[in-house]
Amino acid sequence: MATRPSGDGLLQPKQQRSRDSFAKVCAATIALLRERGTGQFSLAEVSARAEVSIGSIYGRVAGKAELLRVVQDQEFGRLDAETERQVGSAGVGAPDFAHATMRIVAVYAEILRSNRDLLSPFFLLGVDDAVILDRGRRSGDAGQAVFIRAVIAAAAEHGLDLSPQCAHWAFEVFYSLSVRYLGLGVTATAIPQHAYDWQELLDRLTRTVRLIVAPSDPGQPPGARSTSTAV
């Protein structure tokens, strides 16, 4: 069957083969990051794992550093979208604000846990690579914004007026404890696995966040107030 040039003049089948080959390279890079827990591997290992020549890899990126940046941008983009979709709607329809908070915390924490083997190497790589560090910070900022919006929306749904400052502090506590427990990037500071299990961490995180943002008594919550009594 004849091939037709694409808009940029390349034959479409060749262009598709190039995309498929680079997708294999990215998948191999992700697999090695997860297995090693660091970026300590060579392009030769990526080439062998992907079954793509090193020459083909250099045809797409300048070297390993650029490949890692491309992979990070793709994967963090995926995680940003997943966080927006799942965390952003986690508290909707909960029977009360306490349950909404629990759902938001549990969903976000699970995203971090299930992607730990991918996130941790990039935490480490960001120490020496300003581009990777900046991309990670942008993803963190995006996740923070989703969490804050979700908590504030849940408060409003249940008749509470929650300040952004209060929701921001709740995120800082939640994220710091989650990162430390999971040992993202700095395993030496990770909470020992025998200290408590994942479900207990979720329970503790939920209680901690609720102490910050949820009512401490039936009438007046710290950082929030009933919209029906607000003046």
C-alpha cells in the first residue's frame, strides 16, 4: 500500500515507527527508574531494554539527561491529570465534611503511594538537575491547588466557610507526612515501616487534617465558620 507524506513531509509509516520506538524508550526508562530507585543506569541499558538502537535514541534526545526530563514531563503530566480528576471530585457527595476530608486525604495519599517508585527517583534527580526540580515543583503546586480547592468546595457543600490559609496549612501537613512516610527521594528520613502500616497512616493523616480544618465543636470550627451564622 502506498504511503502518503504527512504535513511535515515525512512518510507517515516512518513517522509512526519513530513514535513507537520512542514510546518503547520511554517505557524502558520508566521501568529502570522504578527498579533502581535512582537514575543510575546508562543509555545502553535503556537501548537494550527497549530493543531500540542508541542511534535512534540520540535521534530524539541529546542524551540521558534530556531523556529523563522528557519522561518526567510525560509522567508528571499524567499524574497531574489523575490528581485533578480523582482528588478534585473525591469529596463530592460525602454525607458530611468529615467524610469528605477523609476521602480527599485517602485518594491523594493513594496516588502518591502507588506512584512512589516513579516519584522517588525524580526527587533525587532534582537535587542536581534544575529542570527536573522545576518540573517537580510545578507538579507539586498543581496538586496543592487541587487539594485546597477540593477541601474548600467540600466545606462549602456542608455549610462551612473555610479559609484558603487553613486549607493550605492542612495540605502542607498532609503532604509532608506522606512524603516522609513513603521516603520519597530521601529514604534515610522515611518513617520505619514497622512504626505503623499504610491504613494507620491514612487514619492519622485524616485525623490530623480534620483537626486543622474541621469543626472542633458543633458551633465554631477553627479556620471555618457556618455560613448560616456568618455576619
